[in-house]
Amino acid sequence: EKQIDKNKKLKSEECHDLCCISGNIASGKTTCLEYFSKTSDIEVLTEPVSKWRNVQGCNPLGLMYQDPSRWGLTLQTYVQLTMLDRHVLPMSTPVRMMERSIYSAKYIFAENLYKSGKMPEVDFAVLSEWFEWIIKNIAIPVDLIVYLQTSPQTCYERLKQRCRDEEKVIPLEYLESIHNLYEDWLIHHKSFEVPAPVLVIPADHDLKKMLHQYEENREKILMAHC
Ligand SMILES: Nc1ncnc2c1ncn2[C@@H]1O[C@H](COP(=O)(O)OP(=O)(O)O)[C@@H](O)[C@H]1O
Ligand SMILES: O=c1ccn([C@H]2C[C@H](O)[C@@H](COP(=O)(O)O)O2)c(=O)[nH]1
């Protein structure tokens, strides 16, 4: 009976659920979102990577990988803007699943550029002030963070298999740094405030096992807020 109540609530206006799928580069976030996009009443928002690869004919993602010190701020400012744009889109379905968030752009990727000495202090300060202004003045509700927890080695293999042009220069060490920042943030709670409860899904497994795990966690994911 409780389940029926939950389902009713899920369909009603008052119950909205925003779930962010997080994880390292090539951890399987898009694949996970594609799987859930087949469910009715779920809106799926993948990261706007195509915009990061082409803004008015320029490719800030490619430029950043070629020269992070020069272009890191440019990319992360644009990522921050496009993620904010995603967060403030009015919800038209009871559940929205979104790839990463404005939080991971700042706490993982900008942080990584800065900590590795590739983003100048002044760039990081300007980006940080922008970020702080946004989260203080604009509501960015998140109900659940699903963390696809992988080893950097798995991501490295999947990254090579995906073969995105801009990412061919990424070494394993880069994925290790991103991994450590994710673990410190979402698992060890050692770095930044976590804006929502975290559901950890081990994601080194083959696709069949991953889909099985998604089914096992379906209810937790889709009813995080109810
Ligand atoms: N469980 C899995 N096992 C093997 N390959 C996978 C798995 N999940 C995704 N892939 C492949 O790995 C690559 C990266 O996956 P993707 O979903 O694009 O990752 P992300 O969106 O996190 O960057 C793609 O080529 C995808 O087909
Ligand atoms: O804030 C960000 C977010 C992402 N990126 C990079 C990392 C990858 O090369 C692409 C897309 O990431 P996926 O994990 O494949 O979705 O964008 C970044 O540099 N900064």
C-alpha cells in the first residue's frame, strides 16, 4: 500500500526529484542515463558536451586539454554557465536525471586545475566568486547524487574505447586526480559540503551487471525525494 502511495505521489505535481549522476570521465554516466531514458515520466539531461566542443565555432574543451593554464578558466566558466542553465530549467516531469552538476564542475574539475598548478590563482579566485554568488542567490536543489564509482584504470580503458578527439591527450594520472577528488568529496567527506545524499554504485562491471544494478536501485533513484 505504501508503494502505491509513493507512486501516486510521484505522479503528482508536488513530488519532484532531481538526481545527478556523477563519476569520473568515461565512468558510464551517459550509458546509465540512456538506460533510464527509456522509462516514462523521466527527463534525462546529459552534459552539454557538444556545446563545450563548439561555442560559436570555438572548442573550449579541446583548447583546455591542449593548454590548461591558458584555457582552463574559459572552459570552466562556460561549463558553469551551461550547467546553471540546466539546473534552472523548469521541470516538466516528476523525475529529472542529470549528468553531473554545477557542484562537480567546481569541486572536481576547477579544483583539479587549480590544485595541479594549471589554473592561475587569479583565474580560480574569479571562478570561485562567480560560483559562490550563484549558489548563494539561485536555488539549485539536488535530491540525490548517484556516484558511479570506478577505478581510474577502468575509465582509462573506456576513454580509449570511446576515442573522443579532444581526450586523446588524457593520461591515466589525470583520471587518478579526478578520482581522488571525487572520493574525498563524496565518500570521505574531506573536502566540500555534499549537497544531497549519495548513492554509491560500483561501476567497474560489464554492462550486463551494471544494468542489473540499475534495476536493483531503480526505486531509490527515482523516488529520492518522495
Ligand atoms: N559497463 C561498461 N562496460 C564496458 N564499457 C562501458 C560500460 N559502460 C559504458 N561503457 C563504454 O565506455 C565508454 C564511456 O561510457 P560513457 O557512458 O560515455 O561514460 P561517461 O558519460 O561517464 O563519460 C563508452 O564507449 C561506453 O560505450
Ligand atoms: O567541469 C567539467 C566537466 C567536464 N569536463 C570534461 C571532462 C571530459 O573530457 C568531458 C566530458 O566528461 P564526461 O565524463 O565524458 O561526460 O568534459 C571538464 O573539463 N570540466
